[in-house]
Amino acid sequence: MNLFRFAGDILHLLSILVLLLKIHATKSCAGISLKTQELYLAVFITRYLDLFWNFHSLYNSVFKVVYIGTTSMIVWYMRRHRNVKLTYDRDHDTFRYLFLVAPCAVLSLLINARYNLFEILWTFSIYLEAVAILPQLVLLQRTKNVDNLTGNYVFLLGLYRAFYILNWVYRFATEPGYSAWLVWISGLIQTGLYLDFFYYYVQAWKQSKKLQLPS
Amino acid sequence: AQSNLLKDEL
């Protein structure tokens, strides 16, 4: 465990909490993609299947339970809460699950470290996490005016990924024999997806203006 | 061993 990895995990948790609190406090999920949230839930469930038999550390186990729990709550709010579900922007959140899930499923069958069910599901979760933000980015693009909390949510998520890259660089430099190509490449692609958003987020912040994405 | 090494991250 190094500071970059720890910062990454905390930022990830923070991003989820920002979103959950926003929904809870405003009773609105306007601008939030349910597709992205459900994809993240699928990511967490397929990756953390080993929760019960593959104990690594209390730290990891607590985070796994918290990520699954908080993301489930967000999905529950958006689907079931009597007021929140009315604010869901389903007309703009039209990204097809299949476009993301199918290629990731095929890729995880073709490229994996070991050919067994749990290894393949784990690999699938790595690939799916890389692209799960796409429905959210498309929704932001469509609605143009991004409210502050939604913008901060996406920014914190991107920052979490950036810190994971620093963590890999640090581990590569300090741990002999450490290499993780599958995770690195997926992670680089995932972080790359945020670059465009980052650019506009920083611009808006510098000019202390409301975040607006171009068409 | 490699895949165990990967799985110490979240």
C-alpha cells in the first residue's frame, strides 16, 4: 500500500458519497446516468465475488462492501425512490448496455490470465470498469449544463483513476517483478476517457464559471 | 502468482 493507492481509493469513495448525498439531499438524480451506475454495480459484483473466500486485508474487504453497498443505494434511489425516480432523465440516458457489456465479455474470454470462471469474471470487471463512465459522459454532453455536484462527481472519479496510475508507476519502480499489463492498459484507456471532461472542468474552474460542455 | 498480485488492488 502506498499513498497514491490510498488517495485513489479515498477519492473513489468520496466521488460515490458526493453522488449519494446529492441524491439524498436534493431528492433529485437529474443529470445522473442510471446506466453508468448499474454498470458500476455489475463491475463491483463481478470483481468482488471473492469477498467471502479470498481474504486479503480488512482494508480491502471494507472497501469492497462499502462500494457495493453505496452503489446499490444509488441504483435503488434512481429506480425505486418515489420522488427521486421521477427526476431521472431516461429520455437522454439512452446508451445501450449491450454495446459495452458484449465486447467486454468477449474480450475477457479471449484475453485473461487464467481460464476459469472467477478469473474471467474478474477480467470482465476490469474491462467493463474502463468504459462504464461512457453513458454518463454522453448524458453530460446531451444535457449541456452540468450542475456542480454532478461535475464534481465525474471529476473525483477521474482523479481516482489518475492516482491509480501514479500508484502503478510507484509500484513498478519499487516492487521487483511487479507487472500488470491487463490492468494497466484498461486503466490507461479508462483515464483517457476523462481527459476531454477534465479540460472543460479546469477551464470552468479557472474562470469560475458554471461547467458547460460544448456540443 | 501474477493474478494474485493484481488482486491486492481494488
